[in-house]
Amino acid sequence: MARETVKGLQKLITTLKKVPKELEQDIGGITEANAQEIEAEAKRLVPVDTAKLQQSIKVIKLGPLTFSIMANATGLAPYAIHVEFGKPVGTGPNGGPRPFLFPAFFKQRKVFLQDIENLMDNTFGKI
């Protein structure tokens, strides 16, 4: 009897059964696209001397929804951490730190959250 009083219940149940697979794919696509944007922004922000550090910034897919953005992913720029965080006396002749990964992440985080919110709104409707 309760089911008769709730209009659209069966449609809702059917929709919710489909959502996890489709939603996971959509979230994965959004996550990967945003990771690629972080990589691109970090490459724009990083100080360039020999370009080894810039070329070492890579997105690495760890799982369907998990990505890592690494500097020194190639192993050719072990000084990446010193550029990002500096040393007590600075890094190189221009001093340090000269962050590039964290600023790229924080800039893209807002876009990522908005992308996820838009996906949820489009999937479930605005609340």
C-alpha cells in the first residue's frame, strides 16, 4: 500500500540501480580531466632551467578514480621537492621555495568541485 502512495517510486528504484556504473565512469572522467589540468598548470608554473623538472611532471593513473600528479616522475629531477618547498637557505641562485604543484592543485580544486556538483545536479536534480 505504501508503494501506491509514492508516485514514481519504481522509476526512482530503476534509475538508482543504473546510477553507480554510469556515475563512476562520469566521476572517473571528471577526475582524470582535472588531474590533466593540474599537470598542465604545474608545468606552466614551474621555474624552467633545463626543463627536466617541467618534463618530469606527470599524471599517473592508480585506479579507476585515483590519479597522482607527480614531479620527478621520470627520476631526472630529484630536486623537485626543493623547488616546491625550498630549503632552509633556498634553492639555487634565485632562492626558494618556488611552489608549482600546490598552487596548481588549489586552483583546479575549485573547478573539480564545481564539475562534481554539476554532475550530481544533472544526475539527481538540484536540491
